[in-house]
Amino acid sequence: MKKKLVSIVVPTYKEAENIHELIKRIDKALKTKYTYEVVIVDDNSNDGIDKKVELLQKEKYNVNLKIRTNERGLSSAVIAGLKVSKGEIFLVMDADLSHPPEKIPEMIDQITLNDADFVIGSRFVKGGGAAHFNWFRRLNAWVSKLLARPFSRATDPMAGLFAFSKYIIDGKYDLLNPLGFKIGLEIIVKCSPKNLQEIPIQFQERLHGESKLCLKEQLFYVLHIMRLYEYKYQSLAELIKFSIIGGIGTIINLLAVFITFDFLNISYMISLVIGFVIALTANFALNRKFTFANAQERHVFKQYLAFSATCILGFCVNWIVAVYLFKTIPFFHKYYLLTTLIGIVCGLLFNFIGSKFFVFRKK
């Protein structure tokens, strides 16, 4: 039976010192069981990696180098590598030898023999670990895993060592829009592999060079998680943003009333109207920019009028629900603040539904 070609994608930046050792260990691990190619995607390191790859090619290792001059970033480098890979199975790993190449055959076996779609080299299943991690890196890994929990039940969905069958990503490259390092999590969420497996690895300290993990990459991870929440739980994410903006609008409303009534000596009734209009306008602008950004191409004035009408109707819903509960259920005579809260929630949901499907609906 013909051996399946495995494409190993290795994103690099300033990793030339590690490449020779990495390729030798990959070859030793795979050559008797699988045919392979290594696709190195380098972000214009100018560290001599081209010479290292030329030497490896002369030694008959199946390794190719793609140097990018217009882009930077691990995740986009991986995507660029996947697009030019020729294998039926893809594997992604770091260049610094923190991921043990000796585990690659076991990962590929899960796909070829056990029908796995996606395989993670995990630090957190039994037998895995990262002994060199200090308390801060352990805490960082735990928080990262917790944030990713809604997307996968895998123990290590943020892992940089993973393999998958080519078919799960075919035709889906345009969906991928990751930030930072966690391209594996992006593929899990947007390509939805049905059979995900994990094998234990001992995550090692890098051989040469400096770690790329920094505060910037951690912020990118948080932004990436937010994007994935919006992708997978779009309506819930929109409702949360809508509610937060509603809270901001409440503060703006109160501040406007305070300024116009206390400092400008405008009558209280007019101050209420001014506060309402200013808060409504701020809510409209923020929701149009952040909550329903995909509807910005529609006419802004018509949207504003529709949003105003929706908010007024939402207030009516709020008032009707609260008054009805207060007058018909004796329990709420004592707990009238709960009645008020229920009314606010009902009004908020009405405003959200009206905004999503009427005011800011897609063309």
C-alpha cells in the first residue's frame, strides 16, 4: 500500500540554529513509516536559514523554504505553509524543538489507523507535561485553557503541535482569521473536526534562541478568543456587547441629566429628554460600530430613526411588563425592584431583537 505523504509545516522567525537538528530528528522518526515533506515558512529572519535549508537539501532531506517579506506572524505563516503543502495529512509544529519530533509517527497513526480527524500533542493528558514551566507559565497555560473551554473539550486546544487530515480544511482557508499563535484552536473552531484525539507529549525547553511569548501575544490571544466567541456564539456575543453598551448609555444618560439640570439650570423634564436623546445617540453609534458592524453600509439616518423607534417601544415593553407584574402578583408588591429588573431585561431583549433583525439587519 502506498504510504501517505505527510506535510510538516514549521513557521520560523530567528530559528536557524534549530533547523538542522529538527529536520534530522523528523527524518529519523518518520523515514521508515511515512513519506514526508517539511515546509518551512520564515518571516524574513535574515539569520541564515536559507543557507541551512540549502545544506539540508544537499543532504537529501525533503525540506523546502518559503520566505515571506510582506507578512509577519506565526498563524498566518502556518496558513501560508498549508496552502503550498502537497500531503494528505498536515502536521504543524514549532521549530525550537519544544515539540518532540519522535511523537509525530504516533500522531499520524491516530489519523491513518484510528480514523482521527485532528490530533493534538497535549501537555495535559496523562503522560504529558512541561516540567520546566515555572508558576507563571503554568498559571498562564491554565487561564488560556479555561478561556478556550467553550470551544473544545480537548485538554490542550491551544497546543502548537497538532496534525489533521487535509480534507477538513479544504475550501475553508478564507474562514481562517487568527491572531497570535493559536492557529490550532482556530482550525478546531472553524473546521469542526468530528474525531479529535490527544496523545501525551513532554513539552521541552527550546534548544536555541529566545521565546516569542510576550505580553503582546497574550493580548492577541484574548482578542483571538473574542473573535472566536463572535464566530461560534454570534447572537450571544452581540447580546453581551449590546448590554455593555446599554450600561454605558445609562451612565451617559445620568451624566447628561446631572449636567443640564444642576449646572445649566434646565428644567428637569427637559433634562430627562436631553439625557435620553444623548444616550440613545451614543448607544446607536457604538452598536453600529461594534455590535452590528456588518450593517454599516446601510443608510445611517434611517437606521438612527429605526433604532430610536425600537428603543421607545423597548421602554414601553419594560413599563408594561413591570406594571403588570406589580399589579397582578402580590409577591412583587414587596419585591418591586425585582419587578423593575424583569421589566428592564424584557425591554433589553426587545431592543436587542429589534436592533438585530430590523435596525441593523444585513442587506
